[in-house]
Amino acid sequence: MTTVRCDGTAGRILVVGGYGAVGAGVTSCLAARFPGRVVPAGRDEAKVRRLGGVRVDVTDTAAFRRALDELGDVAAVVLCVEPPDESVARLCLERGVHLVDVGAGARRLDAVAALSRTAAATGAVAVLSVGVAPGLTNLLARRAHETVGGAERIDITLLLGTGDRHGADALRWTVAGLAEPVRAAPRRTGLPGYGTRTAHPFQFSDQHTLPHTLGVADVTTRLCLDSRALTAALFGLRRTGLLRAVGRPRVLRSLTGALHRVHLGRDGFAVRVDAWRGDRHAAYALTGREQSRVTALVAARVTRELLTGSVPPGVHHIEQVPALEGLPGTLAAHGVTLRRPVARGRR
């Protein structure tokens, strides 16, 4: 094992998926801050070569290792694609390479979080749950949790715009999530700019992470789309059980392709987080446009913070990093509006 410790003043930043909906934004933001140090990477060799990057495949750990060896001076890796497991993260952290992970798979994030001792031993830092959901949802959840003095229950509601440009990985992950078992009921929630919407439980990783990082036993994340008709159609399809049938892979591929072509709504999104403790209730919300763009802005900001040395070695979810507590408010210049607590009182 080769250990390479790099600080924020030197070393390159490898953006995996650097030409995708999120990765292109991360590459652009970081290149403006760290000129000459950002290297876009991905499986499509033609695309990365056009961008002056390198080919890497997160499903081939041996090849990923060779790419790091050839580059030689990688200080940080930003994962804008979802690897199949924690192998790439382990490889980076064992070598002392910092990691920013935009992935949303709860099981894999748990496996990466378990590598905290490995990271601490090499001086590496990993920040997980980076983006809008998970990411900004986690930060708002922490804020609401602290406002009520330690929440007993947290509800997270996310509205996504169907007119936005979502990456292929994000669409595949979302469609696959429709086939997951449901453990909670739909809930009607008021979302700023969108009125009252019915949101449905969905397996975002924030609801699996927050019970551990905040100590809140009851956390549920729900999803709706800006198109009421498409929301009803998708979650109606989930109730039929068709997505869990024998033909699931074919059905999932067809549905992913259809969603990639459908643009019924706009590109806005909204997040609301409610926290309760006894009769105390606090709610925070934010709205913005182009979820992929905002995810890229969050990932770039986290990477910058990590490279300054303000985050201690180890593996952390975004809500565990004090330096990032104010991040939602800093996005105002990019069209993200943070709402103060909108309600207090009894449930």
C-alpha cells in the first residue's frame, strides 16, 4: 500500500464523473478556485480526453489504483458517480487521498463511514452525504433538531422539478428506489412556492444517516415532483407492485428512459425539514433551481473546505462538520432561498 499525504496547497483534484450533470458543475467551480489542479475523469474516454482528463472506472478498483499511480499527486477525489461498493473509497483513504462523495446509497455510505479509522491513520478526510438530498437536507435537519432542543421525530420533504436536467445515474437510482419497500405513509406538506403537496416515503440516505449522527430515532424522507400528475402516476405504479415483479430490470430500464425524455414541469426544487420534541416544533425550508447545479455547488464548497484543513481526519457526514453548518445560507448568491422556521407549536 502506498500512502500519499497531500495538503490543500498542492496536489490535483480528481472529479470522477466530471462531464455529467453534477460533475461538470463541480469541475467548473473547482477549476475557478484551483486553476490547473482539477482533472475530470470518467468511463467515457472520448469525453474525458476532450476535457483534458483521464479515463477511470469506479467498478474496476485495480484500474482506479493504476490511474492514481499514474497521476501521482492526487490530493482529493470527488465522486460524482455511485460506485458499487466502498472499494474506491478504501483505496483513496488508505493512500491519504481526501474524498468527497456525492452518492446517495445508504448501504454503501455506511460501509464508507466504517473506514473512519483508516482515514484517520493516513490523515485523510472523507465527507459523505454531499448535495441537496442527502446534503442540504442533513444540514437543515441538524438546525431544526437543535432548535427544538433535540428532536424526537424529523420529517424531510423534497420536491424535485421534472423539467430539470438530471444525470443518468440519478434517474436510475430514483427509479430503483420506487421498487424499495415502503415503511411510512404519505404526508401532505406545505412547500414554499408550491403550495400543499402530497409527498411519498422514499429511500433517501439521510433518513438512515441522521438517526446515528443526530440520535433521532424517527426520521422519514418523502418525495414529490413539481408535476402533480407525474407524482400520482409514479407512486401509483409503485403501489401496483409491478416494479418488484419478475420483469423488474426491463421495467426499470423502460421507466428510466421515459423519465429522461419527460419534461412536464420546471427546474425548481424545494426542501422542507420539520422537527418535533414534545410540543415544540421547528421547520426550515429552502428553494432553488437546477438541483444538479446546486449539488455541484455544495460538492465544490465541501471540497474547498476539506482542502483548507479545517475538517479533522476521518469520515464525516456533512452535518457532522461544524465548518459547513452555514452552507445553506451561503448559496443565496446562487438563487437558493433559505426560509427561517415557519412553524412552532403542537403537532
